Amino acid sequence: KAGVTQTPRYLIKTRGQQVTLSCSPISGHRSVSWYQQTPGQGLQFLFEYFSETQRNKGNFPGRFSGRQFSNSRSEMNVSTLELGDSALYLCASGSGAGNTEAFFGQGTRLTVV
Amino acid sequence: DQQVKQNSPSLSVQEGRISILNCDYTNSMFDYFLWYKKYPAEGPTFLISISSIKDKNEDGRFTVFLNKSAKHLSLHIVPSQPGDSAVYFCANTGNQFYFGTGTSLTVIP
């Protein structure tokens, strides 16, 4: 069974631009969560989508948004990029039921210059 | 507000010895805990989990211990191998995953 696929793997953008990242979950999984990883900060939760609805949201500004499509694929958008947005963005796929593990993609490395 | 804390950013252990990674949490409502392992430039991979109804769970060389009264969990790796060198994250899941900041383990051959 195919794993979680994130595209692109690497991205370089300029301050002020916007970016869209994509995540295809494991087949049959309806939950997709997004995380930002920066050095020393661990994995910071951005938001979770389940069946096309945002179910949970972390403490990130409104510049960070997402959506989920009917096939469970999810996109994350960051507008008006700042230098501090440079990070590894990870998505995790899960069944959406409580008390189960999530499976991560390889991440998208975003560099803002 | 850090719900899950890993106070040791790094740990070095000799090959063959035991590695003990620690994690503290704040919310007593958490009832499912997980450990993930992460290599550079890859996403975290699930390692082992434990439910709050248990105090120990084993999977091969990996054992997770949960001390609910102390709000503490630990991951024991015995024996440690060089391939175990990675960053380890503990996490809990309630309505979302909360991750610690990670502990970088180096196993010295």
C-alpha cells in the first residue's frame, strides 16, 4: 500500500509570495494533519482535516490555511511568506479515529529568502 | 504552552547499552501516547505506542513505560545499535497530536 506522498519535496520562495503544498494520504485514510518543524521547536500542529472539514486548528496566523478534497488529498497554503516560515512541513495521514497512530510523509522543505 | 516536554535535547550511548529517552506531559486527560523516530530529511516513523490503561508495552528492543501519577513516559532501547541514531519524538493524542521537541540519540559504535 502506498505511503503518504508530499509534493514538492523542496521549495524556495521569496518573502511576500504565497505557496501551496500538497499531501496525498494513505488510501482509505480520511484524516490529514499538517505540522511545521523548525530547529528546537519540535513539530508544531497547524491543522487537521477530516472528510473535507477542518476538525482541529493550532495556533498559527491566518496566513496558514488548508483544505481537503473529496479524495482526501489535502493542500496547505501559506500567503505573504515571511523568512520565519522557512521550515520542514509535514503531513500525517490517519484513519481519524482516536487513539491510533498517524503516518507521516517525507515533508516539504520550504526556504523563504 | 507545551503539553508534551522532552527536556533532554540530546543523548549519547555506547552500542550495546541501554538508551532511555524521557518525556513528561501536563494533561491528565491524555490517554494514548506514541513514540516516533525521525532521520534527517525524512518524515517521522511510528515506533511504539501505549494506552493509559497500561504501564508498559514492549516491541522487540523497544519498551515504553508509562507512569501516570508522575505524568511521565520513557522509551527504553536495549541493546542500542548505531542504526538507532535519530531524533525521537514522544507524542500524545487526544483530539490532536501533541509532540515534544525531540531528543537526538547518538549510538556510538
